[in-house]
Amino acid sequence: MNFFKQFGVDPTKEAEVWRAIPNKDGYDTYSADYHFIGFIEGTDDIDWIHIGEASFGLANHDGDLPSPMIPSTFSKPIVELAVRITIPNLEI
């Protein structure tokens, strides 16, 4: 939660969530994307940051193409925050 708070991102307002990597070991990797107004200076992206079972990646969104995942009320520049977490398979 602290990771989200430092960027002013509400973790309940993701742009997209999906099962990125179905595994056969009883665990699956899920990915979620978030967006916020800002810019990463000096690079276009920040490699994965690992905190516990989660990984976080940040990238400047090029903004050239409109995205249905980014609210039209957002002004540029925009950063995309990607979250990956591996959890037990939810299928019963």
C-alpha cells in the first residue's frame, strides 16, 4: 500500500487486470496496470522493483495513441505502473 501511496495511486482503480502467466504448479501470475500523471526523468522506464511477492515496473507512456485504459481527463505526461504478483491458482 505504501508503494501506491507514494505515487498517489488508488490501488482499487486499476486500468486492467489479467492472468498473465498460467502456471501448472498451483500458482498463477497476474498483472495489473495503473496510470498517473507524471514523468520519469532520465529514462523511459524503470526496471522491475521487487517487494515481497510483488514486482512493480514504471514507464513513461508515449501518449501518441489514445488508450481506452487511460481516463480522458488525464493530462500529459503519463506514467504507466505495471504490477505483477504470483498467487495460488483461483480455479476450483
